[in-house]
Amino acid sequence: MSAGQKIARAAMWAGIGLTAVLVVSTLLFVHAESTWVHPKALGTEESFRHSTTGTEIMPLPVFQVLPTLFPDQFQPGGPAAGDWIDQFGFIRGEPGVNEGLPSGFFVSNHRPKSGAPSPVQFVGINCSLCHTSLIKRSDSDHGVLVRGMGSTSLDFIAWVDGFKTAILDERRMTPENIFSTYEKESGRELSLSEKLMIRLWLTQTRKTVKQLEPQVDNPYGGADLLNAEFMPNGPSRTQPFRNLVRNIMDRPALLDRGYCKLPVLYEQKDRTWGQFDGSVHDRLTRSVLAAMAIGATMYNLSTPEISNNVEQSIAYTLDLKPPKFTEAFPDQKLDAQKIGRGAKVYMAHCDGCHGHPDQNGSWVRGAAQDVVIPYEKLGVDGERVTFRYYDTLGDALVDSFPPKQPLRPKREDIRPGPLGSTRGYIGVPIVGAYARTPFLHNGAVPTLAALINLKPRPALFYRGANNYDPIDAGLVVPSTPDPKRYFRFDTSVAGNSNRGHDYPWAYKGPGWNEADLQDLLEYLKTI
Amino acid sequence: MNSRNFTLGQVTATFVPSGLLLVAALMAAETALDVPFQRMIYSVWASMALLIPALCLFWLPTRSQAQKNYWPLCWTFAYLLYLVHFYYAVMVHYHASIAEVFREQGTRIATSNFIDTIWWGLDVILAWAITADHKWIRIERFALNVFLPLTFFVASVVIFKGFVNVLGYAMTAGLVISWALRIRAWWVARHPAAVEVHRV
């Protein structure tokens, strides 16, 4: 055998050996990957509070160092206004529970969007982020935690913009800064796989945010995050269909002013159609669309673990109720006579659209419950139901799912569609009325007293971590800002109107009866 | 095609690309949104990349020992890659449910896919286990080499769209050329005089 032949043989053996090593390594990697995720059978409440719904955002180590790396983004009100949890209205978690993360954040070993296994824990947000609230009567009050209540303080969209601004900062948001800050703060050295995953995540996330910039503009950052002119949603509100228009129709939705308060999720068994405009029928579809609006995909939502978590979370809300008013405020005594008289006022003016609870607490349907009433008739703000693409989004939504995708909504479960096209708002049960503040779909009315026109509705007020007033049953809203109440809620701005829903009567209008309204308010505190 | 005397070069020339294609199929899917689904797709592409030469080698008029040797190697590695595809399809995508496979794919396609898997597997075993030339094996293999490309043609050209069409058309072109050469060789063998006249 010549030298050349020997070299050729050696090269061939090397090729075979190297390929074999690569194949075996790959198979071992694929096997290891399957061990990174440990699905657990969680109960309904645990699923609602701590499970992944396919909305992973960032690796846990990154989440833990971001506020240190970017105080300008995560403490936009300055250090005196509290830490990032305070400033964006999150609810502080318990040390040692769920990594000590605020309510609504979870950790999982799924990668964002694909749901593929990750050796590194990711942090994400789930239903309880927006649908859990703290009722506090003063800034020093520890408060009453109410699961299922729409958060009254969470300024999530501002937090997301701050996060995106941080991602785009290529000078400070570097893997090396993340590694060194984490290792300094935690005293733990990150593993090679953690470092690799963080690098990969940062590259992909930055690329995604950059790709979106031409469509949705640069994110705001710093003090602008607290400015209602730039961040018009403000605390406790969202724009539920803006992200769907962006994600599904690839349109900027720049003129969308369909602001909505974060809704309550009480007794969902009695809700036949979801959303304030009654536009989504099937419960699973409601949750899927909500999750997809904040980053989940049809792919990760189809994985057995995440799909089960979503179903368990839905199950948790079927019979969920807030505490009774007198449990939340033990020092508040309700007047039985006023309640009795108020019930009659309620039955005369409110029951038709909202129904009422019977002696056993079951909800008795109103004659017009589940009917979508035109917004012009109600006299309320119409931006939520008149946004561009309102008519075509349903078709686009259904078509965005492949025909055989298990999560593909049925067309008839989306309105406008075969089952109705009224642009208006749906009459729904109002169990836990006191714990549904702020009121109207856009959160423009801070108290029940103002909603029923017992008291005038404030035209301009400030929102943030507002305290609760059990007398008027709603949020205390100052007319001047302070570090905790920074968002200027101007009801003359498009999408913010506090007009309409003048039931039983317009404020000091024909038929207005102060005594009846005081009775009605007392009754509303009991349902 | 049953005599065996594989050279190191022949093994290298088939094993190395097969292994690299497998690695690529499994790892390229890591960046996809649906990792198991993409592994299912990429692995069938990899399988076809080996299947095309295997089918051509079968239909080409046999001339050299090298051709005889390359056929079982390509045929086997293509099948192993196909098994990876089959695993991700049936065990992962369809949750190990035969009923789900039939419900989602329809009876005709699901049945032909299962026939492909079983028949091809048996033939690979035959190719390695029985080196003697039996008429029944020739008939079985002939039938399989008609049936298998037909099902792959339907899947890769008619049903699905995208890069798989490139592989589908490449397979079709390769087979047409192989059949033409085979027919020509058969015709030449049957009419040697005519060939001599033509040369003159």
C-alpha cells in the first residue's frame, strides 16, 4: 500500500469516526433535551398562579439583573418612587416561593415561542399577572389579594417598552455585562449552557425587536414610560386587539385606541361570550388569543404541558369569586334596610342586562344578558369597537391557523361573524361588583358611586397604585400626580371617555334620586 | 445486487453523508418554532437525499461491482433516516396514535405510509440477510421499487409544496433517466446486430 493510499484510508477512517461521534453526540443531545422539561400535574389554582402558558420572555438570570443594569428603564420615576415592582404596579411575591418572583411570573424550562426544552430556566408571565389585584386602603396597607380581579396597578405595556429599550441598548445589554452582574449579585457562576443560551436568546430577541421597529416604531424608555402622551394605556389597561393586528395582520395598528381595563375573571362559567364587546365565544379560544397577544404561539400552546396548563387555568376561573365586601373590609358595616331597598332599584334598572344573584348565590340571567348593545345606545366610548380592521380581524385570525391546527378557532366563535356584528358592549354578570374597579370597559370611572352617577365622574385624575375607598367602592384618584399615581388619565382623550352607561339616571338628570342611588350602592356591595 | 465486498471508500461515501444529514436534520430544527415538526420534515428530506441514488442504482443497468455495493448502502441509510422521520411523525406529531394518523392523513395516505415503512424495512433485512439470487426476491424488490417511488412522488410532488418539490422532481428525473438507460440496455441486449449495424 502506497503512502497516498495509507493517508486516504486514514482520512476515510477519520471521517467515519468523526461522523459517528457527531451522530452519537446529536442523539445524546436530543435525549438530554427531553429530560430538561419535567411536566407536573398541577391543580387549577397552581396552574393559574405559577404555570407556563407559553409566554416565556427571558432567561431567569437576565430577568434578575435587568433592574440593576437598567435603573433608568426599570425605575423611571427615580429611586425614591420604589423598585421596579412598585413602579410598574406588580404585586410583590413571597421569598422562597416561585423564585421570589412577583405574582404572575413563572419559571419554566421551555424556550420562548417554540416551547422547545431549555437547560436554562426562563421567566414568563401567565394569567395571574393581569388577573390578580391588591386592594389597599393606604400606601402602608398590606392589602387584600384578590385572584381573578383585574390588576388595578399593573402598567405592563410600559414595562414591556422599558424592556425593549434595554434590549436595544447594545452598549450596556451585552452578554458579558449580564454574566458579570449576575455573578456579582448572586455569587454563583453561570454554567456554559446558561451562557450559551443567554447569548442565543439575546441575539434572537434583539433581532426580533429590531425587525419590529419599522412597523411599530421605537419603544419608549426612561421617564417617557410614565407619560400618558406616549404611553396612553397606563396602569390596569391594555389594548387587546392591537397586538393581534400587529402579529397576525402585520399592520402597525398605530391609530388603535381601543383601550380596555384588565378584566375580572370571576365565575367564567356564566360568561358565554368573552371580551367587553362579546367578540370571542369559546373559552379556550379566549385564553389562546390572550396568550398569543403576549407572545405565545400556536406551536408552544399545542405542547401537552402548556395546553394542559391553559385548560387548568380556565377551570380555575369557572367558579372563582372575590371575597365578600365585608370580608375584604371587616370594619365596614352594611345597612340591611338600604340593601333591601337597593335591590329593588337594581331589579328595576340593572337586572335586565346584568342579571342578579339568587339566595344561594347562583346567578340568575337577565333578559338582555349576553346581548351586545350598540355603543351609541349606551353612550360610551366606541374606540374599542371601531378600530381599523375590526371587521376583518376575525377572518385573518382564523386563517392564521393551519386548517388542521387543533387550536384553530371556529369562525362562528369570533364576532363580528356569523353570530353577530353589532359594535357595542355585552351585558354580563357583575358578581363581585365592588372588586371590578375601575369601571366601564376603559376603566374611565374609578368608583361604583360614580358609575351609577351617585357622584360626578372625575374628568381628569391620576392613576398608578391607587388605594381603595370602601365608601364609594372604588379607587381613590387624586387630581394631581404624586410618585405612586403618575399616569394622567384625561377623559377627553380619544379612547378614555367616561361618558355613557347612565343607569339608573344621568348625574342630576331627569329621575335622579340620591337616596335610591345610595341604596343601590349598598346593594351593589353585596353581590 | 447481492454479492458483498464493500470497500472502505464505499462505506465512507455513504455513511458520512448519511450521518451528517441526520445531524443536520436534527440540529437545524433547533431554531424552528416547532422543533419536532421540523425534525420530521428535515429527516424525510435527508432520507430522500439517499433514497434517490438508491432507486437510480436499482434501476440502472448493472455494470460494476461498485454499483452493486452502493445500492444496499444507500438503500439502508435512506431507510434509517426514514425511520427517524417516521418516529417524529407517528410517535411525536401524532402522539403515538395510529387512529390519529389515519384521521389526520386519511386512510389512503396513512395506509401507503405504513406499507412503505414495513415493506421497505423487510427489504432492507432481506438485502443484508439473503445474498443468494432468488426469483421471489427479485419480484418483491421490483414491486417495491415501483411502489415506493410512486408514494414518494405523490407526497413530494403532488401533496406538499416547498423544498421537498425539488427533491421530488430530482427523484423523478433520476428515475426517468435510469429507466431510459435500463430500457436501452435491454434493447441492445435483445438486438445486438442492430447495434453493430449502427456502429458500422
